[in-house]
Amino acid sequence: MAIFYDDGNARGGFAINISRLNPNSQWANHSYNHFVLMHIYRNSPDTREKIQAGKELEIAERKMKFWERQSRFNQAEADMWRKEIYQM
């Protein structure tokens, strides 16, 4: 059961040219996922769901850090994307 992220090996399948992606909007997407997963982790009465959310929190954090390392990443712009898209 995956909430947002498959915790298997996601490297097989298809190639993505990350230079064509906006690192700020990508970070905002994973930041939102992190927010939702944290809520599930803290509040779910279902132990299995909490365990899954905990695993996916690590994935979301890893993905956010990846986008933060990109040269075009700008925290203020990423925050703007998050606010504009997710109203948070």
C-alpha cells in the first residue's frame, strides 16, 4: 500500500531529463506530500498506515533535499509555488 511513493526500486522504467523540470515546483510537490504524510504519521489510528507514512516521509525528505541541491533551486520561489498550488 503506497500513499504517495512506491517504496520499491523506482529507477527502472523510463528516463526523465531533470534539467527540463522546475526544481522549485518539484520541491513544492514533495513538500506538500511531506506535510500530508506527517499528518498521517502523527494522527492515523492504523498502525500499518503509520508505518507506511514513516517510510514515505523518508522518501519525501530525500526528494526535497535532491531538488534543494539543484543550481536553479530558490527557496523563496519554492515556497511561493507551495503557497500558490497548495495554499499552505
